[in-house]
Amino acid sequence: MKPYAEDLQAQEKALENIRHKLALLPDASGCYLMKNSEGTIIYVGKAKVLKNRVRSYFTGSHNGKTQRLVSDIRDFEYIVTGSNMEALILECNLIKKYQPRYNVLLKDDKTFPYLKITNEAHPKLEVTRRVLKDKAKYFGPYPNSYAAHQTKKLLDRMYPLRKCGVMPKEVCLYYHMHQCLGPCVKEVEKETYDQIGQEIGSFLSGGHEEIKKDLQRKMQEAAEELYFERAKELRDQIISIDAMMEKQKITTSDAKDRDVFGFSVDKGWMCVQILYVRKGKMIERHMSTFPFYGEAYSDFMSYVTQYYSDNPAVPQEILLPDSPKLMQAEQVNVDQPVAAETVPHSAVTADATGQTDEEAIQTETEHSADSLLVAEERATYAAATNQDQVGDQDTGVKETETQLSGGLEDPSTAALALAEWLDVKVLVPQRGLKKQMTGMATENARVALDEKFKLIERDEERTSKAASNLGRAIGLDSLHRVEAFDNSNIQGSDPVSAMIVFIDGKPAKKEYRKYKIRSVQGPDDYETMREVVRRRYERVLKENLERPDLIVVDGGRGQIKAATDVLQNELGLFIPVCGLVKDAKHRTSQLLVGESSEAVTLARNSEEFYLLQRIQDEVHRFAITFHREQRGKSMVTSRLDSIPGIGEKRRKLLLKHFGSLKKIREASVEDFRPLSIGDKLARQIIAALREEES
């Protein structure tokens, strides 16, 4: 009780200190760093108004995950910045530096692959994850390495750039395959390389149709001149282009490079989808799923900031989704008439204007691209609608506005800061084709998140069903906890045993246990089983631990009888015991239950039989791993400890200094002197190890 009281007192003291610091927070933008009791930074956030945002953590109610974050906070620091953009960049740098446990961390594919045409006298095409200011041409990013290498493989067949790292003295096979110009043996004009670079750039930027037409023309000419092998090569290239580009979903008329973002949140998890649009055509996508603890849109913007920090090659335009909270607030009381002049242009749908998608793109670019204008128009619209709202609806909108005023959760403010940092156009589209594109990314994120939870639920249902079916087959009403044992030794040397635990059909690895056999000499599996079962369940009785519904031993009638005898006759426990018998191919073959060792028939393709296989494989793996560890230690121990003058202390010192027995064996007498080992003993060590090897 004393440590608990001290912890409570320390917590109250920390909260009192926090309350004093909250009163001194400035009305300025910046970043805040939350710390735990050990002084470790556990969360980094950004805010448009530090006073409002930081105070919000310690007032009002929060969801479960935010409560968990707040319960760990014992102190905070803050850094004032000159603008929202500076806060955005500073947050990104602080997250990278401190890796806080409650922040969104861009761990998967931190550095995305790009295709690069090198800036050399004889350029080559390569895949890289580093974008440098070296005047080379970069194309990407690609969502994974496979996509980048497949695209490079296609381009290598189409364009004869050099493939070698160092220029050889004579031509290689690529030259004879017409996939290299052979700069190692002949002069190649710079204009030729420039033309190839332009064609590759056009292809990777979405202009593959023109290249495909050119290939079709060349294929026709080759066929007419009876060069059928060349015509076949060209035909294969056309097929490869079609296969590579068939995944395109969206086409816009303005042929711009865009990154389109969408995100969805559920059950404390966030999924972010990025659609890569190049030359107006969607060519690839990337998905990330991770837990989040802060405000959804703020954490989403943290992800976007880290993404562009690690991937400096930015497109011409970035499309961000709207905030779900703001959209819900704007949809309140939508049936009430609103004066025409209060409705912002960006809030009118394309259908209402009668514009086509292509016209909407141009109109949106001209009139609603300015993020600051969108923010002002939204404020006007929210003010107008708030005048007509009463009761809970009015409270809901005001709460939303209060939350947005504290940080950078307002999409328009966040977009403006991101645009200022990256020096590109960043939009939060409200209608038209661009709105459809962010909607598509958001819907893909929602579907991916739903699929994740459905798979988890399906796995939960399948494993629990398998456990209950297995229990019924054995004759048990419930099969919540299963404990399984396996022994391992080599002709009686280094005997060990292991126990694993499955709860509701899933492994509970924190409850696994390892046993070194103490009383058994030689390879006696039955006595080994007796010792391990005795030691395990004596402790269960002594410490009043949870008892299993079923005990599984890796063996047949003898193993079952040994375990049952100890349980019933020595410990007075009546827990069902079953054995798993393997066939000639060392696969799970049969389930034997009880003292009579009756065989239980299970369909080999049933979930319960698969569960038994998992239990047997897992306990065998765990036991074998432990046995290998012990055998390795005993081998080292026996070789060194058998040498006179070498005790445990010197053995550890030798292994730490040299690293292995092999290096000790190969060492000279002089190498032992830094360890304060005399020349005589050093010679004895070397001689003993070399003699044992021979």
C-alpha cells in the first residue's frame, strides 16, 4: 500500500504543477511536448493557439485512447513558433527525434522507391530510395519496391541506356540484345540521351499512349519487312505496357501530377490512402494503417508532414480530404433555407451548377484553390447556419468550432501551412472531380479498415469455435485454457521440457514456461514428464494459479499415464489429459484422451484438428529452441571449464573479449595478456582447444 500512496501523492503533485503551468500558456502557435513520470516525451502536438489546445487535454471528457494518453502525462513543455507552417515542420522534426509512443509514426516504407535517370555523361536508369539535389531526373514515388523494379524492367527493354555500374572495355550481352547503346566502344551523342530521357519521362508521367502508338507503328513496319522476331519483341513490349497501366482508375483533363489523400478512423485505428495521379491518370496507390491517440485530423496531418519530409519529390498539387467533424457540423439542419449570398462557392456541388467534371476542375482551380479564402467562406457559412440552430445542434457546432480553434485540425489552415512549407498547391476540394478523388481515397481507407476488423473478428470467431468444438469432442463443457508439454533431449544430454498455454484457441506467450530437468538421468521421457507435471502443478496449487481445462502431452499412452498418475495420486488434481500421436512423417495423426487412451476421431480438415496441429507444432518449436540454447551453452562450458585454471569468471571474460571459441583457438599467446592471463595458461588454453578440434 505504501508505494501506491507514494505514487498517488506524486501524481497529485505533478497535476498541481501542470495547473500552474497551464495558467502561463501564451496565445500563440507552437508545439507542445507531453512527458511521463520518467521525463520521457510520450506525445508531440502542434497548435494554432497553445493555450486552448494544451488546456483541452486536462478539461472535459475524452475517448478511451486519449484518456490513456492523459493518464500518463506528468509534465509538459512548449515551443512557440512564428506561424502555423513553422509549427507543422517543428512537430515533424520533434516526432522524428523523440519517436513518442503516442504519436503517429511513419514506420512502413519510410523511404519510398523512385526511378532515377542519372546525371552522367552516359546516364543509366536505376531504382533509388534517396532523392538528392544532383540534377538527376526522379520519377515516383512508387508504393513498393516491386512496382518500381517491374517498371524499370519494362523500360530497360524499351530504352537502350547503359546497365553497368563501371564502364567495361568491350560490349556486353545487353548491346547484342539492343538494350544498350554501347558507349564503352563508340561515341553516343548527348542529343540521343536527351531524347531517351524525354521519352522515359513522358512514359512515366502518363504519356504511354503515344509511345505505344509508336511501338505499334514500328511493329507493323518490322512485320512488313519480314523481321518477325523484332515484331514479336515490339508486340511483347506493347503487352507489357498495357499490363503495367491497366490499373488506372481516374483520368482528368488537365494532365497534372497529384497526390490525393484520404483517411478513415475506427476503434482507435487510422487508415490513410494515397492515390498517385501522374499526368492526370491514377497509376498507383499506397495504404498505411496504424493506431492513433490524438485528434484525428491533426494526427492525419502529422502523417502527411512526415510523408513529405521523407519523400522530398512532391507533385504539382496535393488534395486533402475535409475534416469529418467539420462536414458533420456543416450538415446540421441542412433542410433549412439559407440565403444565397451566405453559401460559399466551394460548398456548391458540381451537379447544382450544371458543370461537367472537366469544367469543374478549371472553375475550382480559378475560384476555390485559395485555402485562406475557403477558410473565410466556411467561417461565414458556419456563422450563418449557427444563427438558425438551437439546443443540442447549436452546442454541437460550437464544440466543433472550439476544438478547431485550439489546433491545426481545420483543414484549410492545415492546407495553407503545408502549401507554404512545400511551395506547392494544396487544396481541400469541396465539389467536382477533385472532391470525387478525395472521396475515393477516403472510401478505400474506410473499406480497408473495415476489412482489417472483419478479418480480426473472423479469426476470433474461428479460433473460439475450434476450441469449443474440440472441447465437445473430448466431452468437456468448456475449453477455455489448454496447457501443453513437450520434452527435448539428445540421447539424454541436456534434457529440457517446455510448456505453452492456449487461451480460447490462441497462444498466450507471456505464460509459456521452460524447465531444466533435474532428477532424470538418461533419455527417460516418462520420468521427465512426471517431474515437469509435478513441478508445474505443485506451483499452481501453492500460488493458487488458474488451472487448465485440458492438459496436452506430446506422446501416447505412456505419457498420458505418467501425467495422470502424478496429477491424481500425488497432487489430488483431476484435470483431463490427452496425448497427441504423430505419424511416420512426424505430422499430427491422432488424439488420445484419458487413462484408457481412447482415440477421438476428428476430421483432418476441421478447425479443431488444425488447432491441435498448431498446439503440437508450437510446443515442439518452443522446446526445441530452448534445448538448442542449453546445448550451445553446455558445449562452450565443457570445452573451457575442462581446462585447469579456467573458472566461470575467466570463461566469461574470454568469451566476451574474443567472441567465440574459434577466435580463442586461433589467438596467439600475446592476445591473452590484456586479460591478465599469463603466457603459460594461455598456451594451455590454446593447446587444449586445438587438441579437442583435432
